[in-house]
Amino acid sequence: MNTILKYSRRIASVQSYWQPNLGRSLLALIGGACLMFAAPCRAGSNTNGFALKDGDTMVFLGDSITAARGYTKIVELYTLMRHPEARVKFWNAGQGGDTASGAVSRLERDVFAHGATVVTVAFGVNDIGWGTKADQEHKQKYLDGIRTIVTECQKRHVRVFICSPAVLHQDPDAGENGYLQKMADEGMALAKALGAGTIDIARGMREVQRKVVAANAQEKDPKNITRLHLEDGIHLNDLGQLTMAWTILKGLGAEADVSGATVDAATAQVVSANGCKITNLTKLSDGVAFVRTDAGLPMNLGVLSGLQYRFVPVPETLNRYQLTVKGLAAGRYNIRAEGRLLGTWDAKQLAEGLNIASATANGWEPGGPWDAQSDAVKELVDARDKMWMGGRIRAQHNETNPQSATLAKELERLDDQLTKLARAQAKPYAYQFEIRTAQ
């Protein structure tokens, strides 16, 4: 009981430290948030295309926010869907309560021993004791930890991205000018000086946080208030984890465009095809039909995930799966892919172009086959994550088990099989499209 009371008091003191009065700046934030709906993400420093390449092993090094295994799975899902031919492995090296300086001692065990070629590093909140140790001494320990992590990674030719930590539940303007952000800025500046990459997670997430603050200012029912965090104001809920994943993906160079196809129904010609091939284009009496084969596919997170996209602009910034059909007579048209109805649009909308990544005629079911493929891959990623966590618990807390060596080998075999299965499920195939007059 004493431990619980002590923790409760700590949470209360931390919340009073981190959370200034939101009301004093809501009016200013509303205008800024409206602008942010169209603002580009400023999170990353990678300008060489998507950072993960065939044969990479990516390790997520961090504290309890990483150990929660939320944003890490979304990054994995995106990579599988967009780059199904790339054999990329993922390893979660999050540890609750850890710091940049503390992580140095486990680099060999948790990063290098797994064959890491790329690592993201996200620390900061614990480094200054949730704000209770925001002083020069602890900042220096953080910077020393960052320096050591970068240099040790570089010795082993591991590409490292030093990240600022996730945002806290506080006024975005206060966070922008707070001690944690300034310390993280010094850490990223140090990393850049050493030749490492950086991802400013905090500022990327703050773009979304401003939208949330603006929306909450218009909400009259307290039950409908949106949050990025759990009650402690530090750890992230599902929306927060998605926001962090989105920011990291943009920082890793993830592109907005999946693929795009433009066809002319009147002349039965392919106008353009980027990231895909269009074949068997046929003019129909009431529309057009063709076969589309993509190099990669959009990432979908389930039938209700679209509810979060009003805050996190996944469709516009990560998931542009475009279809444009010109030359149709005025009227309304059904789009079907592999026989499944995606929805109904008029000729003008089709001529202007549509993002059909998540299009569905039934909100409780996936739309096109790519949507169903992503849903299936997501479940496989979740299954792999659960299996991995079972192995980690055994390794850390059941080390006396006489079958440990056998279980570890079996876990490795099953992990490899699940990964191959997820890649196979994510692989694009030829989709038959029909755009015909709606009856």
C-alpha cells in the first residue's frame, strides 16, 4: 500500500510539473491547429528515400513507451505492406524506466547481438526523472549516453537515428519551449555533429497534439475529449502510439505515394502508371475495366482506424493509393476491385482522382483486396509480437527452465516462419478493376 501511495503522489507531482493550464492558450491554438491540417511533417532528417533496405535488422531502443510495443508494430506493418520484397527484421529493445545513459550497458545484449543494422533511440523523460531532475547534471548524463550510443553503433556500422522523446500531456506551446525539448535538441545536434541521423518525434507529434487541443476546445461533452496519453500524462494510448509511428515513419523517409494510375475510359488508354502496371484495359458500354498490379500496397490498421485519421494524416502523407479515370460520361459510377464494391463516385470526382487506399462500401468490412491483405498482415505482426514477448519473459524471468535452449531455438524458427508468412500475405497480385455506371 505504501508503494501505491508513493507512486500516486509521484504521478500527482509530475502532472502538476508538466501540465500548465491549457485554457490560457486555446484560442491561439485553434487557429494554428487549423493550419496544421495541411502542414507537412517536419519530423525527420532522412532525405535518401526510405531508410530501411533489403536485409536490414531494425532495433527500437527506448524506455517504457517503446516497451509498450505500439508504434514499433505499426512501423513493421508499414514496411511489410509498402516493401514486401525487402527482407527486414524488427526487434523491440524497449525497457521500462530506462535512460540514454542506462541503455549503454545493454547495447551488446539488446542491439548488437541481434544483428542490428538500423536503430532508433528514444529517451528523455526518465533521464530527467519525469521532470523532477531537470538540471545540468542529468542533462549531461543524457548527452553522454547519446554520444556513447552513437559512437558504439558507428563502430559496428549500424545506422543510428537519435530521436526526441514522445510529447507529454501538456500545452503544446509549453512543450515546445520546455526543458525536455531543449535537452532533446542538444542531443540531436550532438548526433548530427557525429554523423548520425535524427528524428524529432516530439515536434512531429506536436503537430497532431495541436489538432487534438483545437478539437477538444470545441467539444462540449467531457466524455468526448480526445487524448494521446494515459492518465499519467506520460505514456501513450493507441492514438498516441499511432502518432509516434507516423512521425518516425516520416523521419525514416516514408513516402506519401504508394502508387497511382490514370486511365482514359473514352479512348481505352493508359495515361500514366506510377508504382504499378495497368494491363488488359477494356472500354465497356458503361465504363471501363483493367488489371492493376502494384509494387507495394497501402497500410491499413483495421476497419475503425479511419476514425483516428482526422488527427493523424495517414491517408495524405503515407497512404496515397490513387485512381483517376478520365473520359467518362456524366453520371455516377461504382468501383469494384476483384468483385468487391469500394463505393460510388461521380464522373467529375473520378476525373479529379481518388485515394482508394481505405475505400469501402461497408464500413465494417475491408474494401479492396489490399485492405484485407493489410488487415491480415496486421494480425500476423501482432501474433509475432505476442510470441516474441512470451520468449522474452521466459528468457528474463524463467532462466532456470531446463528447456530454455530448445524453446529459444523453436521460438526463432517460428518467428522466421511468421515473418515469411507476413511477407507472403503482403505481396501484391493482379487486381481486376471495373468502373461501371451505378444502377
